[in-house]
Amino acid sequence: MSTPTVLPHMDAVQAALEAAGLIVYLGGAPTSTGWSPPDKYTVLYPEPGEAVRESLADARTDFMTTFQVTCVGASLERALWVADKVRAALSGPLTVAGRSVWRPEDLGGPPVQRDDDTNPPSWFVPVQYRIKSTL
């Protein structure tokens, strides 16, 4: 019996988003000089999650984590389009080797916001999800 780990779960999320044709950055958008943001992309912000006991025997083989996908676009409509693509990409089951994974649970997020600190300005909406898995 092994303790579950977060990275294979986030790899599965990233793979699902990329399979939907989305650009995915992990932990933040690039900040290098000369980087020009695409007109629409996502940023995946994972958390470490938690190993949860499966029974009174205290075997911690179940796993639960939440993560945020920030949907970014050059316009309000593009940011919402990205959010729709993310929701569709995460509506099916994820594949994590050796584990059974529940479908991601959509926890929603705040309204779309404009970021005037980027050049050109962009629109973004963070959406949170929860996933669970077991052996």
C-alpha cells in the first residue's frame, strides 16, 4: 500500500486541459522579458492535497485535493470561452495510474476581472475544482 501523491493528479489535470487544445502554464504565466501572452490561456495552481484514511484501520490511501485554473483572455468573452473549455475538459474522468479518480467537482469562482497590469490588459476568471481518488 502506498501513500498517494499530488503530482500524478496534477499531470492528469494538465493533460486533460492540453487535450482540449488549451495552453497551460503551471503556477503562473511566464515573466521573461519579451514574452507576449497568447490571446487565451490557462494557469494551473495546484495545492499539495491530503492523504485521507480509507477506513478505521487508518490506511491513508485515499487522496483529495483542490486546485485552481485561472482562465485568461484578451477580452471578457475570450476569458469566458476559456472557462467553458476548461469546464468541458474537466467534466470527464481523469486517468491517474493505479488509482480510481472521481470526476472533478466544479467549485466555481469569482466574477471575471480585468488585469490592467498586463500589457495589453487582459481578463481573467479563477475557477476552483476538487478531485478525489482511491486505490
